[in-house]
Amino acid sequence: MRLSQYFLPVLRENPKEAQIASHRLMLRAGMVQQSSAGIYSWLPLGLKVLEKIEQIVREEQNRSGALEIKMPTIQPAELWQESGRYDDYGREMLRITDRHDRDMLYGPTNEEQVTDICRSHLRSYKSLPLNLYHIQWKFRDEVRPRFGVMRGREFLMKDAYSFDVSKEAARIAYNKMFVAYLKTFERMGLTAIPMEADTGPIGGDMSHEFIILADTGESGVFFDKEWENTTLVTDISYQDDLEPIVERFTSLYAKTDEMHDPATCSVADADLLTRRGVEVGHIFYFGTKYSAKMGAAVSGPDGKDIDVHMGSYGIGVSRLVGALIEASHDERGIIWPASVSPFDAAIVNLKAGHAKTDPVCEMLYEKLTQAGNDILLDDSSESPGAKLASMDLIGLPWQIIVGPRGIDAGHVELKNRRTGETVELSPESALNHLLEQFG
């Protein structure tokens, strides 16, 4: 993509309304624009990141055996009245009346909607286990929306719902989602610590929040320092017995400030770390809370009806954009992990229109894009200083900086955004180095 043909409205100054790094940098990098309190338009750069995160989430859900569907944003109030949550949910629920005076709502979550699907189509225990998920916009009317996409009113969420014949079978589904979340966040370059959590308005008796560490996190977290040495889960198969894997992670002490009790904490003070954290995922087992009230039963092996056991599993897809920035930035801007970066690299032509820099930039751009890479070519008329500042701000993993003096000396500069290291290489060597990095 040529910057001259792209929409990238970067800001030079810090927006006054932005209180945390992710909000400030997303506005400055032209990723989003506020529409109203807690509601944002996603501009091209922000949307590319959002879609890459969404795709990683989707791939791990599919690999775990979950099946994608798409449920509506607007739900009938009668489903929530059946479950008993319509009045209990509170003012965060946006209630609507349609033209026929039917009570509707903008869904903050989908337990009722998916239970209605289950009771309409599942008849026998032979249809189970089943896990349905979708990636859909949600709305919760926060009293004080703040911190940009970290605490917005409208947000994109992946929510999955498992159906099983027993608590034991539901535990298997829970473990699959537990591991799927570890894999998902690992692919984004994040270490997410699962912490025992309150079930809140979702309900149930088993729940874990997945927290990534960030200085501006909304929650205080307490965890065993052994978490810093935990092994990765990339090679774990969903076909394995996952109970030992989950036990390995849950055996280490890790709790949010709401759940932490110093009097009962099993970790010595010297081994207990305290940080701030951002919740990026939450999983629940709530048994038959919804199925019993809403008549979602299947016939068992003996012909008797069984209320299905359910769990729900959420990942804040749009929130992850902000969380990734909180976890990975510096004073110059964002530092994207390669897996979610909006572009693989930038080619920065310090003097667009120059007889020597233009051909080199075009050669690099053509060969990198032909190899299947997504490249941003800065061919704008901005000053060299503004170009370099903008590239650091938007945080692509690699920059090839092409200037007249360098070309006269036979080299370009290759910059690693994360380390800040810059090396001088011939254009061909820089090209080959990036092709090797991109695999």
C-alpha cells in the first residue's frame, strides 16, 4: 500500500482526552476516531489490526472444535425475561422498543439467545458435546466509558457457548477453551495469566479471567513469581488430555485484587508479585442455570430428559487492540508483534520524487509484495523527520529507510522497531534479510 493512496490521519500532539497510552496512541496513529462517548469508528490502520486479532481468535476456536455462527446484535427481551436476567442486569443494558411496541435490547452477551438455539434444535444426548461461537459487536451502557477501546460501550467480542450432558463432560469443554485462550494470546506475543474470578452476572461456580500485565491495568493482580517461568502451550494438541495442563496453570497462585485474601494466600511474601493487569478473556461454567429455566433439555441414554450443562467463553477482540498497545509501546509509539501488525514492514522514501531513491523504493516494494508481504511505502511529501516519527508511531516491526545520501554510499538503513537497532545494508541485502524474517 502506498501512503499517498492510504488514509492515515496521524496526529502530532497528544489528545487531551486520552488518559492512558493505548487511547493516546490509537488516536495519534489514526486507528480510531471517537463517534460518541465510548463508541468509535475504526479507521483503516485500526481495522487491519482488529481483523488480524479476530482471525487468530477464530483459528484457535476452530482448531479446538468450536463451530462459528453469527447471532444478532438486537435480541428480544422475552428471552431475557425467561432467564430472569432482564430486570437483574441493570442499566448497562440498552433497552429498545421497536415500532410494534415490542421490547428489544442491544445484546451485552448471548447466553439466552444461544440457549434458544439449543432448545430449538438439540433433542438427544447424541448431539453433544457442542460448542458454538461467534464474533459480534456488543453494547454495554457503561456509566463512565473511558480509556478508549479498553472501556468502551460498543465493543467486538468473541463469545463461545458449550453444551454437554454432565458436569464432567462440561469440564472437558472448559479445559479446551482454557488451553485455546492460552494459545490465542501466546500467538499475539502476550503472556496471559488465568486467575480465579468472580462469576458476576453470568453466574456459575467456576470461572477464570485471563489477565495480561500492564502498568495502566484496571485491576491489581497477585501471583506466584513462578509464573515468570511457565512453559508455552504452542505444541499442545486439543486431542490431548488437557486436565493436567490446566492443573499445571491453575496450581500456581494467581488472583485479582477482588479475590486475593492475604490471610489465606498460600504464597510467601517474598515469592508473591503484585502488578496491574488488563482482562482480555473470561471463561465460565454455569451448569444448568439457563437451560433449566428456558427448557433446553435433551433425552439421555435412558430416555429421560437431561438439562444441558453449559459454559460461556469470552475474548474482548477490540479490547485486545488496546491491551496489546499497553503491553508493547515506548515513548515514540506503538510496537506491534508481527502476528497482528497492520503491515509487515514500511519502506520510507526520505525524498519522494528523487531520481535515485524512487527506483530503489519501487524495487524493494515490488519484490516484497510479490513475495506475499503486506508493505507500506511512504511516498508522501512530508519531511524526513515527520516520516520517521510517523513510522515509529504506528509501530510496524521493520522499516527500510531510503535516502539520497545512503544510496550514494550504496546502502539503506534497516530498522528493527522493537529493539531500535539500525543497520546499514545494501538494498539487496536488506531485501533478503526481510524475506528471511518473513519466511
